[in-house]
Amino acid sequence: MTVVTAVRLGRLGDLVMTLPALRWLADAADLQVVTGPAYGSWLQAALPNALVVADVEGLAPANAVLDLHGVAASRRVLRGVPRRPGCIRIRTDKEGMRRRLLLAGVHALPPRWTWPERHLLAAARLAEQIGLADRPPQRALPSLTASGPVRPGALGLVPGAGWATKRWPVAHFGALAARWRQEVGGPVLVFGSADESELVRAVLAASEGAASAWSEPAEPLTGLQDGLAECEVVVAGDTGPLHVAGALGRPTVALFGPTPRDSGFAFWPDAVLLGGASCSPCSMHGTDSCRHGHHRCLGDVGPEAVLGAALRLRAPGAAA
């Protein structure tokens, strides 16, 4: 069978974007995926027909290699992948020039593809070059399986993000939790990793008892997926759990501040996008502090606006 080795080292949201392409390849070829150690068990569960590893040692020689990351670290990993004679290499088109133009205020060129579609197009190019008979789907949304039912009235809050400027203010999260409990009466769960425990405690304090912390299990990413699956609506910034919730089919209020919402990440059908200012976007991935000193892109999005969006996203017929 044709052997394909794909590399995507992280992060969580980016890995969600790869799922349609990787699942198709796992059905069409003998797929090996190299990812970061923190994501291995979660990605293996999402790709039961593939081999997911954290390093290249012991991999079967590949007929083709697929770079889904396109950074120096992934290129270093690819250099160590064992290959068969004539092995080809394909990488995802990241539309780097168009994305950089967004930061300069040039929005004349709409995104040609979402990120899952870019990865599917790379898989299609690979299929054509190595003669795979099947063709990948041209459009697809990433999907994940929920382990249990939705808890009626449950709201999920994700205050963390990799960069500080992508985080909605703590006080806003606290006020939203209090208002949700008043309006809906359902539980409010605050999600955060062990490294974000201080941030979670701050949100809990700001909520004045309206919210409770999600308890991180032994398998954090699997537990995160299960916890988000319980929520009727999820509120999150431009971060990985937002995309996990979307892949679970959960409605989301997505808070995009410094990062461009039209770079191919904002595509979930059950999502409301809020945020932005006259100076947005200012960063492709976020920064430690606002270069203008005010962080209006997210600070000006008040709890009432997010509450209204979250209430509109609730399942039809849900009790208030």
C-alpha cells in the first residue's frame, strides 16, 4: 500500500484544521502522522486508521511526505523521515502574502480557502502525483465525536489563549457568567489548562460564584473535548478550544481582536464573530501586549453583547 507521512507538530486548533485531509488520506493510503508529544494520544483517537507518533524513528519508508505546518521545525522533522525512491513532497499553501496584506489594511483579496480546504487541496495534489485513485472531498468541516449529551443550559467559557492580546478581559468573563446564571440558570464551566490555573481562578472570582472550574483530567485534551461537548454554547477567543467546540458542532461566540478573522480560520457555521477595532487586525498570531496600549479590539466588546449572541445561539426551543 502507498505510504504517506504527514507532519503537523501543533497546536490544537491547527490540528483540528487538518482532520478532513488526514482522515481521507488514512482511508486512501497507509498514513503516518508526526505531531508534538502533547497531542499524540488525542490525535490518535481522532485518527484511528492512522499511526500517530512523536518522532520519525521506526517509521516505514514513505512514498510521499506532506508538510502541514510549513515552519523550520517541521522541515527538520521531514529531513529525518525515511523515504522510498522517488518520494515526493507536498506542503500546504498558507497564502502568506495575502495574510500579511491583511495586517497592512488591504482586504481587497478575500480568502480563497479556509484552512481545512487548504489542507485538502494539498492532499489532492499529493494524490494526483502518486496516483491515488480516490479524490478527497473539495469542501469539508472538521468533526469530532461527543462522548455524551449536552447539559441543558450549560455555557462554556475559555478565557485563555496563547497570547495575552487574544484574551477577552477577565472582568467581562465574570460578568457574562453572572448574567448567564440570571437569564438561563444553567451551569457555567470555565476551561483552562494547568498552566492557566491563575487565570481560571481570576475568572471564578470575577463571577462571584456564578461559574465553576472545569477539572482537568489525566488526559487533558480528551477531557477538554468531552467537557466542551457538554456545553450548549461556548465563548472563546481565537484559540484551540474554539475550534474543538466547532468540530463538536457546538455553537460558539468567537472573539477575534488583534488577529484577522478573514485569514481562513473563521468558518464555523454555528458561530457569531465579535471584536475588532479601527486598528485591527494588528498581528497574525497575537502578542504579549497591545501596541497601542488600549486593547479596544476586545475590551470594547461588552458582556451584554456576548450574552445576547450566546442566547441567540441556544438550541431552538431551549427554555430561558
